[in-house]
Amino acid sequence: MYYIYHIIGKKIGCSKNPNRRVNQQGYTEFEILEQHEDIHIASKRELELQEQYGYKKDTIDYKHSSKTIEQHRSNENSSKGGKKVFELGIGAFSLTKEERSELSKIIGNKNKNLEIGIFSLTKEERSNNGKKGGDINKISGHISNLGKKFGSIQGKKNVENKFWEKLTNEQRALGGKISHQLHKEMYKKMGHDRNNTKSTCPYCGKIGQNRIMHRWHFENCKLKK
């Protein structure tokens, strides 16, 4: 059951356990305005009553709040809790792609205004933390191992699911064409820079393109003693 409680003169909220929730907020006196079995109805009515009583409306409604999702997940073990969240259609499971994007913006702006999380750091501090994390991962080999692990797993899944067999010849060709176009200029520049670099033989002093000089000069030079 979901209870919509009223802390007179302060706020209106929604909770499965209003006594505990009110105490957590530092109050003891409250009244129950409504109770509902459906979380979607309770969530909607909470916002309507907040507006009706002249209180500030919550930016994120009850069914989408992190506390609500966590409560349902913690009722059972994590896998069953996740299934419960899905069945109730709360959190991300009740939103379209556009709604999730909008909700993400709201939460991001709220964190930015409150200066919490990453927004509590300056640009320089974020940069330094990123460098420290990068150095730690480089030393531990975490990123490299992660890439190898999930790369092999995904490759194995593609084989098991016969992913490539499901593609038509046209789809395979299109994928190759796009990849070729994306990397053509990069490969061209890499080859041009490498092949047209000038080098000087330390034995005879001849100057020429790097791609051919090592064949007849340097360690293979006739003047090398």
C-alpha cells in the first residue's frame, strides 16, 4: 500500500512506510490524505495534492525516485528485485527513450545547481582525478583486461547467436563500405607520412625516402666497415 502523507505546513509526500519516512525528515506529526495500491495512481495523486495545497511540486515523481526503486529492489534479492521493478513499470522501465533523456537532463541540472557529485569539483580537479584514474588503470592493466574479456565474450555471443549469418550480403557490404570510408583518409595519411619521411645514411651521407633507404643503406650500406 502507498500512503500520501501530509506534514502540515511543510510538505506532502508518498511512502510505503510514512512513519519511518516522516521521522527520517525530522518530524513526528502528520496526517494521511490518501492511500492507494497502484504506485502509478499514488505517484500522480501526490503531485496533484502538492499543487492543490500550494506546496512546491517534486521535480521527480514518486515512482521514478531512486529511493522508490531501491526499496523494491531491497525487498528481495537483487535479481528478483530487478524483476519486481520491471513488473511494476517504475523507474526507467516506465519511460520512453525521450522521457528518459528528459529525466536525465532534469537530474543533471539538479545536481549541477546543488553542486553535488562531479559538479562539486572544479574543472582542474576533474582533470586531475581523470589522470590519476587513468594512471592507475594503466598500471593495473584493468582497461586492457576488460577489453579483452568483453571483446571475447561479445565475439563468442555473436558466433553462438549466428549474428553474422543473419545479415544479408547488402548489409555486410554496407558495413565494410562505411568502415572503408571512415578509415581511408587515416590510413592514407599514415602511409604518406611514413613513406615520405626523409632519412640520412650515417655511413655514406645519402639522403632519401625512409621506405627505401633501409634496404640499401644504414646496416646494409656498402661503406659500412
